Amino acid sequence: MNEAIQMLSLNEAAEHLGLHYMTVYKYVRSGKLPARKSGGSWEVSADDLASMSSVERAPSGRGRRSLESKSGPFLQALLAGDAPGSWSVVQAAFDSGASVEDVICEVIVPALRAVGEEWAHGRLEVYEEHRASSVVLSILGRMQGLPQRRGKKLGSVLIACPPQETHGLPAAICAELVRSRGYHPVNLGPDSPIDTIIQAARSTDELTAIVLSTVSSTSPSVVVETVEAIHGSLPETPVMVGGVWADLPDKVLSLDGFPSMLNHLEQLSGS
């Protein structure tokens, strides 16, 4: 009898290899690591992962080690509320050849997770966590002034937080990642009424998809209600939701992190 093939998510593969999720995702997209889609997410086999263990820990060119060396100083500056110091670290990463996507996924997001963990364990005050978020928002704002990707724009992406969801930072991160890929982001921000999201979608030119930004504390009932209303009014418009939620319509895509969002957008636009 054939043994069942053990399959792992990209997050599990990244942990096994000691790499960042984005690095493993790039391996999959380049064909370096075989993978298959299951329920809208990539999976790799344990056997292919074992073969991958002998490859270099960083993709050629950008240098993951260079970004790793900047994650610590960035976190320190963030915890200190040092906006100029935080930007200096980001600027140094750009100067070394990193892209906006690299910096967000491998420097900023890990630092924000660390801030969240410090706050959850009572080692940070609420104001310190909010201050760090404010610094990141200012950095994202400065990124908008950087040279944009050349070539044809790939359409618009409407980003919004469902009603009662007040965490706007993930939506802002989505917007900059979308912009870095050549799309035009329309970010409605936190606590967006359902009717407003639908109205904005109808008014947005060349709409590729709607992305609902959520966090673990977002009300599941509100997520389902929002998605069903959008799907009922705009049945042909692709809808993506951050995280994994039960009882969503079959056509709605659940997103396993920011790279998953970019991957789905890439598939939708055929780029």
C-alpha cells in the first residue's frame, strides 16, 4: 500500500528551512520548489522539502542576510518611537537593492509581530504599541513617493476593513504591497460600512478584486455578513478575505498572509 504523501503549508515549509515565508514563496513561484494548490493555498511535499534543505538559505541577488541584519535595528527604532531612525534602516535596505515588497515582508511585518507579542505579554504599554504603529504608517506614506513599477498598470484593488474592525494598519500594508506590484490601491481604511464598500467598488475603474483586511479579533459574523452582502451585490467581483473564516461563499478566497494576496492577484490579472 502506498504511503500518503505528507504535505506542508508554506508557513510550515519556511519554519522547516529556517527561511522567511516570502523566500519560500519565491522558490515556489520560480519553480525552484515544486508545489500544488489546495483550497487556494500552496502546499509542498515533505520529500521535496527535504531535497530543498541543501540549497542556499537566501535567493541570489538581494541577500536575505542583509535584510536580517536590518530587522533588529528597525525593531529597536520602532520600540523607541524613532521615526527618522526607522526610516534610515528602511532606506539602507532600499540602497542595498531590496524592493518595497522585500522590506515590508521581511523587515516591517516581522517587527510588527514582535511588537504585538511584546504587548501581549505585558512588556509594552498600549501607547508604545500605538506609537510603533504610527511610525510604520508614516513609513508606508513615504514609500508612496518612491519610484513606481514601470509598465502597464494592472488594474485597481479595493481594500477595506469590515464594519467594527478598527485596525487599519494591515490595510495600509496591503495597499503598499499592491502598489509595488503595479496595481492601483483604493484603501477605505478601518470600520468601512458595507454599503460604502459596495458603492466604492461600483465606482472604481478596472477593479481587479476587493480585499477585506481582518485580524484575529475581527467578528466572524461581521466578516460573513460583509462578504455575503458584497457577493450578493457584485457576484462577478473577486473577493479576498484575510485569514481563514468559516461559512464563506465558495468563490471567496481566504488569504494566508500578504504573499498569498499578491499571488491571487497575480493569477486574477494573468500577470
